[in-house]
Amino acid sequence: MVANMGGVFPCLARHSGDGHSIELPGVTAAVTPSCPDRSIVNCVMYTDTAALSRSLDALSALYESAGVRAWTVWVPNHDTDAAELLDHAGHLLDARPAAMVCELSAIEPPGIALDLSEPDMVEAARVNDVAYGLAGEFERAFRRLPPEPAYLYMARAGGVPACTLLTYEEDGECGIYLVATLPEARGGGLASALMAHALLEARERGCTTSSLQATARGRPVYKRLGYEEIGTMDMWERRRQV
């Protein structure tokens, strides 16, 4: 899971309007200046706490120089040393998404017919903005489709794009990201069906497992698909006051 996240977020940053990624010893950072207040797309992954400790000052300067006001470090909940380090450095525990995994051998075909549309990053970003109450921030930032091993999926409801998700497939693992459904399209199983469709395609491409980070709203949906919780991926955010 951690390695998959370390691949997808820098990939998204590099294919945003003005973003890039930074590789430091043991640390990878995604920098998305066109989305400066959303730490989920301005985020850091690390391989060990010592590497993170050595890089914190450089990371802080990097994000400030890019005009990013909020950035986060993803920390597995068992890494108490990293949590303590970030707490002392002025980061705050912003969220604790559930870390969830599943075996793709158990995935079954969607239970409803899907009206699939061609992948369109602008439309996908717009659905995320509406679903999560963002003021067009993702649409301004993400306008280009990232390349493989990322795959974008979209489904329509009532003839308009209403549900979307992104997969990132590496080393037999299919990571699930940017899952969003328009409020008026929720409750009919659209997200579950689109996920099942995407996971079956990932299985055909050779993936055997899947991972994701779940909000409280999404957790029941993922459990019904066969995902199991293995802890949390904690978001230790640093937000600059303006």
C-alpha cells in the first residue's frame, strides 16, 4: 500500500497544471501548487523515520517556495516514532482514513449495468469537486490524464458523468484513488459497480490484490466489496496560516 501511494501521488502531481515530484533519500513528495490548500495532493511518503526526520526542513522550505499552504505526511498508524516527530515539528493529525485491502480473486462482476464514458480528467476532477464540496480546486489542478499504470474510470447517470475513480497498478497491487459520486447519484450502487468493473480489469492485467484509504462514508461500500481493514493511514498535516 505504502509503495503504491508513493507512486500515484507524485504521478498525479507531475500531470497537474504546474506540479512536480521530489525525490530525497528515503522520501518522496508530491507538489501541486495549483491546489495549494489541499494536502491530499501535496503529500509526502517515506521509507523510514530517520529519512523523514532528515528531510523535514527541506520539505517545509520546498512547499513554502511553491506557494503550497497545506501539505501532509502519510503515516501508518503503527509508526509512533514518525507521529511523535511530526507532532513536535508542528504538524497536526488531520485525518485517519482506514487502510483497507482485498484479494481480487473474490471480486464479482458489477450488479448493475454501467453507462461507461471515455476517461476525461477534467470531468473526473469536476465530479470530485462537487462530491467533496471543493470550489473547483481539483478541476483547476488536474486537466491531463496520467499515463499507465494509472487508469481512470467514469460512469454516467442520467447521461452525465456521475461517478469516477482512478486505479494505480504496480507490482501486482491495484490502488484505488479519487473515488467520487455526485450527491444526486448516490445510493444506487454506482460506485460499487464501477469499482468492481475496474478491479476485474486490473485482475485481467495481472493484479492480485487491491488497497485503498477509506473515509467513514466509503468504508461500508468497500467492506461489501470484500475489503478488510488493516489499520489506518494517518495524515499529519502542516498548514500555513494566511
